Amino acid sequence: MISLQRLFGKDTRFFDLLEASAEEARQAAQALIDLLEAPEGSWSLDEFILRRQKEKRLNEEITVLLCKTFVTPLEREDIEALSSVLYKIPKTIEKFGERLLVSRTSLKGSEFMRQARLLENATESVALMVKQLRRPPPLEKVKELNDRLQHYEGEADKLILELLRDLYSGRYDPLQVVILRNLYELLEKVIDRCRDAGNVVFHIILKHA
């Protein structure tokens, strides 16, 4: 396998920025867990805003670096695709937090904990996969990590069907149905973003296998 680090030479800035971006996504998922476990009166968007702002700065740094770098070891589209999908993870989590706080009088944080735990696992897998770009392991190892991420996404698909089945059972008033469905689908979208990030990493490494 061609070492991506050799292609980058001694300049590790792309690795540093992408790894930092994946870590911000992981931290945003952890912030969601912390919010859902906290007393409702202490709920705040501050941590979500911080993670999204940091992610945005990293995304901008990657764009600037791409513009300044004459020759890139990877296709520019691949670097941009990974940076973009990583940014969307904390951005969508923040959007979920905003809507949760707006509708909190009708909801309980525990209603979203199972999805949040799957998201936590998914972002941890994404962060680990992005780290593989610095010194790629055997392709089988990367495939194993990507398969794990696909498993979490599959479990999330099963879970949202279960949640929607309960939602349409008649136990909820119409307003709650609308609110809960929107929030469930937002969390599902974030997990899909994690799957997308894993696919981009796997695609990059396949090119250099």
C-alpha cells in the first residue's frame, strides 16, 4: 500500500485538520449525551455552538490550505468531501439541540437517548477511521472499521422504525407526533452523515491500496 504520509511528505497539516474535525464531531455527539442526561432546567446550546464553530473554522482552514497547495496527494474532491461531511455532523446536532429546546415543554430527553448512544458510537468510529489516513493499516482493518460504522447506521434505521411505530400508535397527540418525528429524523440524518464520512475515508484508502 502506498503510504499517504509519504505522499504528503513532512507536511501533516491535512491529517491534523481532518483528525481535529473528526474529533469535534465526536465531541458534539458527547455534548448531546451530556445535555440529554442533564436536568431540563440546565439545558444549553453553548457546547453545540462551540463545536460547530470550531468545525467551521477547521473546514475553512482546509479550504484555504487546498487553495495554497499546488500539488495534493489526494484528489481535491476527496479532501473537500470529507471535510464537508464532517462539518455537517456538529451542524446537524446543533440544529437538533435548537429544536429540542424550543419544544422541551412537550418532551423528555430520555426519548432520544437510544439514538444518541448510536450516534456516540458512530462518531467514535468516524474519528478512528480518519486517523487511519495518517498511516493506513491493511485494507482489511479499514473495512472492519467501516463495516462497524455501517452496522451502527443499520441499527439506527431499525430503531427509527420502532420509534415511528410507537409514535403512530395513537398514544400521542398530533402536536407531539409532529415534533417527535422531526427530532427523530434529525438524529437519523446525523448518523447517516457519519456513514457518509466513513464511506469517503474507505474510498480514499481504496484508491491507494
